[in-house]
Amino acid sequence: MDALNRFAVAAAPAEQAALIVLSLAAMAWALSRRPWQLLGRDELQNGWLGALVLLALLWTLRATLPGGLAIQLFGATLMVTLFGLPLALLSLFAVDLVSFLGLGYLAGDTWARLGWAALWPRYVWMGLLPALLSAVLQGGMRRLLPHHPFVFILGHGYFAAGLAALGAGAARAIWRSYSVGDGVLSLADTLTAVLILAFGEAFLTGMLVAVFVVYKPQWVVTFRDEDYLTR
């Protein structure tokens, strides 16, 4: 669990408290939107459960670079595209918790040894921030770009995912640089790794969004037939 504990060690008590408050506020807002009503659709339940499993695996698999930088895909844009922002925020916290416990189990840690303080920074940097950026970017695309399936796939899948991962990764790198101080990797090296990660995030998300729009449009709540197919 060393890689996870670095999330918590790097945060001062005040920063840790701010991350917890921010996370709880975001989830409280999401709960106020009653997103679980979407899961009343039978055709959406399987897609949601499958997405939880996929993201839990993504958050468990990671490459740790010298200096403790963990490189792993977020999947936040995919959740926002498939299920909307409120349900995505709650689902990403569930993914954070499940993957956190999974990593603890793989490391052989007992319940008492788990670094619970790392749960909240992981949620903010890998879930909340990229999800919010994705929602903002996708909202702007819906207002400014033509309503066409190809534009939806390219914008919501590829560009939103890449830019959200780039923004969230850069924010985390800057935060880490100021919080941790001197490390093996410089800020420039870290940002280079973030750029590579953003390309991977864009490719995976765009590919899955394209597949779902074509074969399982009922799983993509942000894709409305009346907006994209009847014009």
C-alpha cells in the first residue's frame, strides 16, 4: 500500500480536511439529484455494474514510476458520458473504495493497517476533478457544436477524456510538487507522463463510447436520439 499511502502523506492535515469536505460536498450534491432513479431502467443496470467492475480494475492496475508517481487510467469521463455527472460521482467513490480495499488485500494489509487517509485524495484527483472537467467540457460541446453522432463520439469520448485527464493530472502534479517537495521526478517530467496518460485515457474512452453509441445506446444517458438522430 506504499503507493496509496503517498496520497495521504503528501497532504497536510488542512489539505486532507479540505479534500474530505470537497468530496462529501460533491457526493451530497449528487445524492440530492437522486441519480439512482436512472437505475430503474433494466437495460441500464447491466451497463452500470459492468462499468463499476471495469473501473475498479483500472484503479487497481497501475505503473509506479521512480519518485512514487502512480500512472493509471481514470475512467471518469466514461462514467460521466454513460450515466451523467451525479451518478458518476457516486459510482466513482464506490470504485475508489472497492479498488482501495482490493489493493490492501493484494498487499496483505490488515484492516487496521489500511491507509484510509489516502481514500479521499484518490477520489478527488482520479474521480471528482476529471469528472467535473468532463461535465463542463461536454456541456460546452452540446451548446456550441453540431448535434451529430460523430461529433458526440469525437467530442464526448476522445477530446473530453483527454483534456479532463490532462487537466486533472496537471493539477495533481502541481499539488504534488508543492506538497511533497523535492523528488526523483521533476515537475516537467511528471507533466510529460501526464500528457502520455491523457492520450491513453482519450483512446480508451473514445473507443468505448463509440462502441456503446453504436451497439448499446441505451447505456449512454447523455446521448439522446431526439438530439442526435432526428435532425
